[in-house]
Amino acid sequence: MTDSRLAIIVLAAGQGTRMKSSVPKVLHRLAGVPIVGHVLATARELDPAHIVVVVRHERDTVAATISEIMPEAVLVDQDEIPGTGRAVEQGIGALPADFDGDVMIVSGDVPLLDAGTLSGLLDAHRDGAAAATLLSAMWEDATGYGRIIRTADGAVDRIVEQKDATPEELEVHEVNAGSYLFQLRPLREQLALVETHNAQGEKYITDVIHLLRATGAEVTAVVVEQNWIVGGINDRSQLSDAARRLNSMIVRGWQLAGVSILDPETTWIDLAATIGEDVELLPGTMILGPTAIERGARIGPDTSLDACEIGEGAIIRRTDATLAVIGAGAEVGPFAYLRPGTYLGENGKIGTFVETKNSKIGAGSKVPHLSYIGDATVGEESNLGAGTITSNYDGVTKHPTTFGSHVKGGSHTVYVAPVRIGDGAYTGAGTTVRKDVPAGALAINVAPQRNMTGWVEAKRPGTAAAKAAAASDAADQA
């Protein structure tokens, strides 16, 4: 049920220079979802009346992603005045004039902060009727964080940023976790008084805490039990740390749901994936995007599936597949490369060192090894021999190859598209097929073999091959 007295402002305007990336920080991905996408999903779980996202750096790119993830979010552009205080000021300016509830402020770069933690913050804020309630954390090494300074009786007095802190304040281990709840009216009043007289020349949201305290308003803090929940992403190292932690939770969730995962540390699963019971994931497996795996399938080792559909009981080994559909009971690999548009029917096979693209291979049909199948359709129960190539590109246009059912393709056959192979047809080994093959026919390229006796001894005298041939001739004549 929508909380009509709650608005959430997501701060996503920062540049994120420590990422050293052309990609905006909040768009780097964890488990297949942009960092800011995790924050938005958490905000949605709280079901607030309003969600406002403040953007600035790479504005159009960030805004497009946010709008795709959450079309209902209100986007606000931060102006030239720097700082979180100014971002919040503009964010609350986008709220309806008649809104007079609580404003929750979260950072767009804190992806592991969950709805349960924020619900606890909201409950504490409302139970205590505080003007402001913030999340805090205890860090042994608090370098880089704003310190929470309390009064002698333990009440929250102010937050001091790292660069503005005195040596005594730097010894404080309780830090600001960057998430806040304010009553809207006192927040708006005190934000108007915040100045930029600090080391960074920014308008800090944290300065509101001390201003509220100066008016006699109550400010409280809720300490999180697990510090990693409020960990922000500022560089690639922190991104990988968060990715590992999130992945470990995802993996454990699937294990508890009946999926066998032999090596959790080398198995990566995106949030959008779905996996059936009794699926077995072997070491080195990556399940990416909205991949769906039906029960009883065995995936891996060393396999990457991106946005694929895997049927019940299928076996996929050492394979890289994207946007592929694998039928029930089918086998793929090892060392197969399935490009977008690959469809393998029930009980079919794509074998060792086979590449496929934009091709439909029917039920029970097999491409066992060392082949390229592109822009092709293969009927049922056909077998294409080792070294099969569909020569689909004429330098300008891609052309299709169509195989019927129960076709037997000889080894090292090249099909020069466009070409059709009829039901039950055969091709001889080493054939280049340039025209349609009727049903039940055998296609071969007739080229009589010619043996030129004595050629090696005449043309390569003195070589090891010539000496071996001469010795063989002498032995035959003896």
C-alpha cells in the first residue's frame, strides 16, 4: 500500500571521477543491473508516494537509463551550485505543493542498501517523532567518511566531513552512512540557511543536522548492524567487492531453492536469471541477463550463457552462448560458440568447436564438430558431418541454407548459399554444394584421383620423404 506521507529523493548527480571511466558511475553494473537500478528497486519496495532522482553528470545517458527502469520517477537537474544540500533542495522543489510528509534521501551509488534497513529507519524516525533521523555505521578505519559528533549525553549534534574535521573529530569511529529521513518543513527551512563555507565549497546536506539541533529539534541516528549494507561505490575495487557480496547472496538463494552449485566463488548469476530445481552449475559458469534454465539441466564447467533459454535436462559444456534457445535433452559443447538467433531443438546436438548464428536446428539433429552453421534451417534427425560450412556471405548479402529432415552431410562439405538440401539427401565427403539437392539424392563433386608415381624422388631428391619412399620401394621389390 502506497505510503502517502513518504517521498524518496535519490542523489545521482555525481561525476564519480575515481571510477576513471567514460561510463557514469551509477550506470556501472552489478549482477546485470546498473548501480542506480538497485537503489531504485529498493525505493520502489518502500512504495512511496513520490520518487525524485537528481541528475547532472552525463545527464542524458543517466536519465535515459532511469526512465527505462522507473518511468514514474521524476527527474530533476542539479544546477551549478555544488553539493548534496543543493541537490536535495532542488529535489524537494519537485514535490507537489501539498505534500507535507517525510523525505527520505538515499545515494544513487549505494546498491546493497536494502528495503528492510530503510523500513527500520522509517519506523525509528516516526516512532521518535524526530525532525531528522539518519543511518550511521561504525568503522574501525573511518577515513573518507563524515564523522557523527554526539553531545555528552549521546544525542546527535552534527556531522563533520573528513576535510573539515579536527584531529579529535577524526578519531571518531561512528560515521555518516549517507541516508536520511527528514520532516519536510524543517528540512526546507534549514536548507535555505546552509552555506558553502567549507573546504569543498559545497552546500552539504549534513549541515542541516547541526542547524536543526540549534533550533532544539530532535535528531537521532540508527546504527546499521552490517557496514557493507551502506557501502558506497567510488572506485573499481569497491565495485568488485560489492559484486562479490551480492553474487554470494544470489548464489546462496538459488542453492536454497534447489540448485546445485559446486563452486560458488566461480559461479556468477545475474538477478534477472531464473533457474529450475535440480539444475547443476559447474565451476566457472556465468548465468547472465534474463537467462532461463529449466529443471535438471547441467551447465558448465567454464560456460557463459547470456539471455538464453535452456530446456529441461539439457547439457551445456564449455560454451559461450548469447540469445540462444536450447531444447530439452539437447547437448552443446564442449567449446561451442552460439551466437544470437541459434535455436537447437529437443535432443539435438551442437558439438565440439561448432559456431552457430541465426540458425534453427531441428529436433534430434546434430552438428557434432568443427563446423560453422550460419543463417541456416535444419530439419529433424539430420546429421551434418565434421567440417561442415554454410558459406552464407557473398561479400554483400547474407543468404540462407535450408536442410530438410534426415539429411546426412558428408565431412568437409561446403554449402554455398542460397541452397536447399532435400529430405533424406546425402552429400559426399569434400563436396562443395552450389545448387539445390533433391530429396533422396547424393551430391558429390566428381574429380578422379591421379597418382604421379615417383614424383617425390624426382622433385624432392635427398629429402627424408624421398629416402623413405626409396626404402619402401626397395622393400617391396625384395
